[in-house]
Amino acid sequence: MVTATGVILDDQTKKPLEDVLIDNLANPGFEEKTKSDGAFSLVEIGRAKGKCPEFNLKFSKEGYVTDTIFVENSSPLTVYLKKKK
């Protein structure tokens, strides 16, 4: 079992972003939002298309550019989202 944890920050201000929607693309329908401190934690126990256990996480928030990240291990992530221009 792999757990993806981390924090999502504004690319410019470096402040935590609350209510960022995190979609686990390997497990459709499984999503979570960040807390007020920008923190998140997801647990994946399945396999994505028969490959090794993996996360393909999509981070989205209104007013920000959506980002997708491939996560290979349980190391904490720091994700920076850029504001849309």
C-alpha cells in the first residue's frame, strides 16, 4: 500500500491553498480536497491498468492552472499551483 501525502502551495506567495481538488486518476471517483493548511493524504491500494501500484494525481482549483503529477513512492510532496493569467 502506498500513501501520498503533502501540501499544496501558491506558486507566487508560497501560502497554503485550501480546497484544492485532488483526483486519483488511477482510481476514478476517488477524490479529496486539501485542508486549510494545504495538506492532503490519499491511500491507494489498487493497481493502475495492471502496472505497479502508482498514483496519478490531478490537482485543480478555480483560478489556478491544473497540474497532474505521477507519484512513485510515499515521500511527502510539495506541489506549487500557478494562478491563471
